[in-house]
Amino acid sequence: LKTLFSIFLNIQMDKNNLKKKKLSSKDEKKKKKVSSKDEKKNLEEEMDNIKEEEKIKEKKKNKKEEVKKEKENNEKEILKDKEEGENDDNEMKKKREKKVLPPPREQKKLIKQYESEDVEKEGNNYYLIHYDWWKIWKNYVGYDEPDSTEEEEEEEEEELENEEDILNVAPSEIDNMSLFNLKAAFNGKPLKLKRQLFEQTHYHILCEKSWETLFCWYDGKPVIKRKMIAVGRSKQLQIEVYPYEVYVEKTGLRDGYLTSEFVISKEATVKQLVVQACSKLYL
């Protein structure tokens, strides 16, 4: 009986061992399946990351090329402006032959009218003009002098016909280049106004009609357009000469990082800021 009982126990133990082996083999298979799924998922994620990084690399490369081209274009423009500046007198003579300017008193009358009629409103466009040019033009048209009567105007016309007015010369084309930071332009960055420029010292502000009229008469560049904005809770109106300059950077890329900078109004919302930043970083 003892021997039979021991044989029976051994058989039961063997059966239990076989069951355990089967269960362990099943568990191993399940684990292998799970691990293979995880490996596939990880591989897919890695592939996606590699693809994304390749896209960013390509975009970054394109951006570098764009910056390089922009830098070259800026350099060409600056050199061109210098060359044009040297030949400015001859060009202005040719322009004067083709384009006849209104008499100084008419120019004065029209610009004064536009400036007095301008009503300051949020969203209105205004333009910066170099203060040195503005002073020359004001002297030319007698902007700050009292308005003359018809008889005085006739006498002035006769005097001008009889003798040349050497001191009172019409200005050349509008030149705003010295208001900009040209060193940054040589480094491939967009043209930006110099810091610490002051109204009535470095520039004068004109309403849209006045600028368009002067630009039509004299031409020139670059155009510096700014908006009237309402600031703070009191909604105080002011011309936004210096909007915010934003610098953004994307890190964690294999080949380094991606940077960009842009200008945004002080009136912009956080959402507008985020949208613009994402578009600059290709997100």
C-alpha cells in the first residue's frame, strides 16, 4: 500500500509540474507578444520622431537659405542706396523735369489742411518721416510762417520770377534709411528701427493723407507705417512706434535648436502671440 501511495503522489506531482510548465510557457508567450507590441510601438514612435526631426532640419535649412538670401538682398539694397545717394542730385533733376511739383504755398496749404482735419482713432495709420527731411521741407514751403494774403502771394511770385531763391531749395526724395539699424540688416536680420529715437528730434509723425501726398510728390524709402492703439484700462491713444519684439527658441532637436524672432503689437492677445510663435517654429 505504501508503494502504491507513493507512486500515486509522484504521478500527481508530475501532473502539477506539467501544468505549471504549460502556464509558464503561456505567460512567456503573452509577455513576448506584449513586448513585441511595445517594441513595434517604440519603433513607430522613433520613426515618427526621426521624420519630424528631418522635416525640421529641412525647414531649418530652407530658413537659413532664406536668411542668407535676405542678407544678400539687404546688402545689395544698402549698396544700391549708397550708389543712388551719390547720383541723387542728377536723378532729382531728371525727376523734376518729368514731374512738376505744386508751388510751395500750395504744398503747405494742403498738408496743413490734412493735418488739421485728421481725427485720432484707434486703428488709424500714421507714418514716420525723417526729421531732417521734414525741416528742409518746412523751410522750403514756409510751413511755420503765417499765411500770406493774395496780394502778398502775387508779390512773392513776381520776386521769384525775377530772381532765383538759392537759400530756399526744394528737398530731394524722402530718405528714412538712417532711422534703421543697418548693422542688423547686414547680419541677415530684418530692418528694425534704431532704439531711443525721439519724435521732433529724429522723426516726425504724419497722418496717412499727408504722407501719401508727400510721397507722391517726392518719392522715397523706406516706408515706416505705424498704428494708433489704445493702451491700458483708460484706453489712452498712442502711436505704436516700437511694437514688441519677440524671440522664440525650440530646443531638444538632434542637430541643435531652432530660433526665430518677430514683431507683434502691444494690443495682441496671448492666443495671437502663441499662434505666431508656433508658425515661426513650424509647430
